[in-house]
Amino acid sequence: MPAILLPLLVMGALFGGTGILIPAYTQHEHATAWLGPLLAATSTGGVLGGIAYAALPWRSDLWHKYRLLTLGLTTAALLLFLARPLWLLATLLLIAGLFVTPLFINAFLLTDATATDDMRIEANTWIGATADVANGIMATIIGTLVQAQKWDTARFTLTCCAAAGAAATLLQMSRHRARPARSDVGEGQPAPAATAQPTAAVDARPAQATAVSNATDHHP
């Protein structure tokens, strides 16, 4: 569950932070006409990403998809620190939104595949709860920074959240690739005794069984 919930934690933090930063920043720049497109950018990306995820064939296991989708979300958010022009901010939010719906889909599928029957319902509730908790915490932090007119610090905070999510995802991927393949015989264990027997002894068993059977037929 921690591996499933970590990307949702980052996603919720980005939602909460940008939800406070965007209205305040557009007002600060006297560009309130951008408010609607900026707030709709992530949702629009989520709709497009969900349609593309359902329409395009993508043959891969759920964990591999989940890590790649997390990297896509965090990579776009890593550039938020540079998003002083509003058009760049809208573009980054749209790109990040492309991965939102597929991430939620994979999170639910992974939870259903890994949780036990008695914990499946509770585990599914943690998906939305994790994003909501991170949303509220980051909204409070960004709201405090915006109130103090610290725009660069607010953007840098969101970038740090995305960097932490990307680093954790890359670490999980490296550990998964470095994991040795399992073998039927453990390392350092002796071979089974049956494989060490001479071929002649193995071949002699059918003949001995036949002889015993014939002797039994003649001498009950």
C-alpha cells in the first residue's frame, strides 16, 4: 500500500497547491482572464488522458504502468518553478493532468490485485483519502506563502514535492530491476539426491521390478 499511495500523495499535494496558487497568482499578475483556463487545464488533461488510456493498447504489468505514469506526472510538475508566464503554467498543468486519470485507474486495479478480501474495501478508501489529506496540507502551506507574497517559494515547494515523488519512483524501479531472478534450487544448497544417482542404478529399477513381479506370479 505505501508504494500505491505515494504517487497519490504527490498528486494530492500538487492539486492542493495549485488550487491556491493559481487564483492568487492570476490576481497578482492582473490577468484574471486566465483563471478559467488555468483551473480547467488539469481537469481537461485528466479527461484526455483517461480517453487515451482506454483507447490505446498498452501491454505491460500494472506496476510498470504505475511507475511510468508517476514519472510523467512528476516530470511536468518539476518545471513549475519556471512557470512564471501564465501560458507555460497552463501547458504544464495540462500535461500533468494527462496522467491523473490513468494513475487513479491503476491505483484501484493494483489495490484490488494485492489486497486481501477482508481488507480490500478499506484499502480502496485510502486511495481517495490520501490524495485529500495531502491536498489540504499543501493548500495550507501554499496559502501561507501566497499571503506573504512569496511566489517563487510557493512554486519551489511544489517542485520539491514533485522531485520527491520522482526520486522515490526511480528508486523503486532500480530496486525492481536489480532484484535477482528466483531459481528452483537455492544458492549454496546441494543438488537433490536423485540427480546424483548413477544412470545404471536408475535403469536397473524397471528390470528389478519386472523380475519381482514374475516371481510373485509363479510363487504367490
